[in-house]
Amino acid sequence: MGMDVVGSGEGNANMSGDQADNSRDQKVRVAIIGSTGYGGVELIRLLQGHPQIEITSVISSSSAGVPISDGFPHLTDIIVQNLDGVDAQEIAGKADVVFAATPSGVSSTLVPQLLDAGLKVIDLSGDFRLKDAASYEHWYKHAAPEASYLEQAVYGLSEVYGEAVAGVDFISNPGCYSTASLLGLIPAISAGWIDPKSIIIDAKSGVSGSGRGVNLGVHYAEVNENLKVYKVNKHQHIPEIEQVLTQITGEPVTVTFTTHLVPMTRGIMTTIYASMNNTYSMKI
Ligand SMILES: NC(=O)C1=CN([C@@H]2O[C@H](COP(=O)(O)OP(=O)(O)OC[C@H]3O[C@@H](n4cnc5c(N)ncnc54)[C@H](OP(=O)(O)O)[C@@H]3O)[C@@H](O)[C@H]2O)C=CC1
Ligand SMILES: CC(=O)N[C@@H](CCC(=O)OP(=O)(O)O)C(=O)O
């Protein structure tokens, strides 16, 4: 199935015809599974603006054959394509890289098929972030992916692991809260300012973080003018944050981490507390 991408950087006004053709030749062909979800549609927005990327397939397990603009009218005339079904071989015929913007428990079975079909994969779910299968099963309550795929996955916190992700076949993107926590903590830990054994993270998220599906905990009347703490000591990003900090410090790190749902659409705020190392002090 062909696709007509409008406004994706083709015909750059500063390029001669030959240069523009070369630039088009070098474009990476990208497919997005879960493109009807919040992560998928945000990916479309970001990738559409990238001069070296061409979105060649937008994929849905539930709405194949339907124009993507049916669910997202703002994409009318921007992506003129019907949604494709989920078929690893078909995707491999159209794309070099595929994003899996799919729920945990779905990515764990889908991603191995995509890798085996020769695609480069970037997974947004939590399924391949934890290196320890038993820990994954404890926190996520699903069967863990095969060990070889867990080993292959490179943790995609690109601000910290930029060199490690460059050129690999399989990137497992970090969790939302983990990103907001680690980007605050890693510079302070690396500089030796704080005691990694004293970390308390108070995290707050908007509602889009729970995805586009509706359930009682996220519908308007439950969330509006309300505030709630959830998944106390049970949040799946606790072992992810601890895994990274343990790797960085070289000693076991545990964190106190609490999540709150706040009545806003998107965004995360983490307020992080830690004791200063005794060679440092705070000037007020
Ligand atoms: N929302 C956020 O802020 C963040 C989300 N994440 C993670 O990214 C992933 C996507 O999240 P998000 O976009 O919010 O979730 P959504 O629920 O909004 O979207 C997930 C999409 O996955 C598709 N899907 C569901 N089941 C299957 C299946 N069996 N096979 C193929 N596709 C399927 C659905 O689309 P369809 O029915 O059309 O196939 C659905 O639209 C999740 O793992 C999430 O935890 C990570 C960081 C931030
Ligand atoms: C508000 C809200 O419900 N947020 C979700 C974030 C889920 C998520 O993105 O989880 P992974 O990245 O690990 O897949 C939660 O707290 O579970």
C-alpha cells in the first residue's frame, strides 16, 4: 500500500534538484505500530518534522483499512494513508525502522517477530527495559520476553546513553517517570553531590500518561478537581530507576518513589529529595 506524505521536507527550497534527490534517497523509512495511541500519534508529529525520515506505514491492530485521519482529523492532507495491519514481513517490505508504541505484554511478543524479520526496532513499552526476567514478571505480571531479546535491548535514555544507542538494531525506550527522575538524578550523582542511598522521588503525571484507552481511574469525573496517589510501592518504574542508578554507581541503589495523578492532560513533574554528600553543603 503506497503512501503520500505531504510536507515532510521534500523539495527543500535551499537545495538544488540533485541535492534534494540525494537527500530523499537517504531518508530512513519508518513504520509505527500503535499509531492510533497517544505515543504513536505523538511520534507521527515528531517524525513528520524530521528531514531524513519518511513515514511509510502507520499501523493499527483494530482499525486496518481505515484512513488515520478518521480518528485524527488534524492529520487530514498530512498523512494520506489507510492504516495497515500488523504483519512483520509486510512491515519489513516497507520500512527500515519500526516503532512499537504498543502496551506492555503486547510488545514482548511483537518485537521478536519484527527483529527476526530484519527490522530495526524502537520499543516504547516497559517490556525490554529490565534485564532481569524475574524482576520483570514480579513488577509487570506478564511472562518475560526471551532472554536473548532482553540482552539485545539497549536502554534508550539518549541524553545519557547516546553513544550506546547509535547504530544498534534494538532500542528499548525508557519509561516516562523514569526519564523525568533519571535526568534529574544522574548529573547530581555523577558529580558526587548526593548520597544515592537517600533518594526520595515525588512524581506527578497528567492523564495522557495512561494512554488513550478509557477506564474508571482516568475518566473526567474521577480526575477533574481531584488528586490521587496510586501504585504505592507497586509502580513498574521503581525497578527501572533502580537498575540504572545501580549500574551508574556500581552499588545497589533503592529509591522511595511515589506517583500521583493530577488533573492536567499531559506532562510530568518530579520533585526529588536527597542528602548532600558531606563534602558538599547547600548555601541558602
Ligand atoms: N502515554 C505516554 O505518555 C507514554 C507511554 N509509554 C508507553 O508507550 C506504549 C504506548 O502507550 P500509549 O500510546 O500511551 O498507549 P495507548 O493505549 O494510547 O496506545 C496503544 C496502542 O497500541 C495498539 N495496540 C493495542 N493492542 C495491540 C496489539 N495486540 N497489537 C498491535 N497494536 C496494539 C492500540 O492501537 P490499535 O487498536 O489501533 O492497534 C493502541 O492505540 C505503552 O507501552 C506505554 O506504556 C511510554 C512513555 C510515555
Ligand atoms: C498516569 C499513568 O497512569 N501513567 C502510567 C505510565 C505508564 C507507562 O508509560 O508505563 P511504561 O512506560 O512503563 O510502559 C503509569 O503510571 O503506569
